[in-house]
Amino acid sequence: MDNKRLRRDLNVIAFTAFLNFIGLTIAIPIFTPLCLQENGGIIAAGTSIPLRTTILGFLVGIFPLCQFFAAPILGAFSDRYGRKSVLLFSLVGMAIGYIIMAVGILLPSLPLAFLSRIIMGVFSGSLAVTQSAMADLSDERSRANNFGLIGAALIASFTFYNWFLSPNVELKGLSSKVFRIPTGSGGFLPVNRRLLLSRRRKKRRAHSPWPGRRGEVGGAEELRASLR
């Protein structure tokens, strides 16, 4: 596989992981005002605040719960039918979940909101498949960098939710924009880590006592000769 095609496949897998993570984080800024708003929203008027926050917690928590039980099943399907087929099937399922969530918000309907979260959580279990696909496309030298793309997708999902979806909620007199800065800035951490690892690898090769690189036959033979 040429480098251009490999890089394209890695980016597609990382973007799929990003969509899975967005399914979790998107519920916080969308359902929080819908559940806590006393007049309107998806919960009947007159419902107490403790009950509203409990329902909100279930709406957010049911997603990773379904993901937990669905991940091994989708992983087994990917071993049998292939990674690409399961990933495409999961993306279609996630799209259906987003449509049901939109309908549930527009009606509004709490049962439809729960149904959408269940469907999205089940199909987001493909996160395990994205990790398996990333491992299939990685060798010993590129495994750390490639799996770092999945970590970058996680940080990017929180950055996206903080900067673009987070509502302006006042927390003890402080706007939520104050909390967007540190969380959003965390999106640069994977980039910094990638650059740091690249510099360390170049420095290690420059100061290596053996001309051959690690994994090459020449370097191994010179290492054995120096130890005799």
C-alpha cells in the first residue's frame, strides 16, 4: 500500500472515531437547556429540578452504556465481515440516530430523545473497530503515531463542543466562555506530542553510534560486532 493511500485510510478512520466521540459530547450542550428549561423543552412543565437533572444524566449516560455492550458485538462482526463493512454500517446507524434526535427535539418528545441516544450509543460501539482497523494499518514504528490520531479525535470532539456548541450558561457569575479556553486549547496537545516525538526520533538517529537504523539488517550486524 502506497503512502498516499495509507494516509487517506488513516484519516478516514480518525474521522470516524471523531464522529463517534461527537455522539457523546454533543448531548451535553443540546440536552442540558432542553431538560433544565422549566417552560418548554422536552420535559413536561412543572417537573422538579432534581428529576430534570436525573433525566439529563440518563440521556447522557445511556450512550456510553450502550456503547459498552455493543463494542464486543461489532468487533466480532468486523472479524467476520470485515472492518470496512461494519464501519459503513455503523455510520448509517449513527445517521439514523441523529435524524431521530432531531425529530425528538422538534416535536418535542422525550421517548424519541432516549431512542436516538440508544441507537447512537449502539452504533458508536464501532470505536473498537476503528482501533482494530488502525492496528491493521500500523507497523511497530508507526503504531504510536497512528493511535495518537484517535486521541486527537477525542480532544477535537471536546474542542468542537466547547467552542461551537456550548451554550452561554452562567456558573456563579462566570460565563461558560471562560471554561472553553483551557478545554479548547487541549486540542493542540496531540499536535505538540507528534512534533516532539518526531524531533526525538531525528535526534536519536543523528546521535546513534551505528549508521544503520533500528530494524535494518546493517544496524543489527554492527551492533552484534560491537558487543563481541
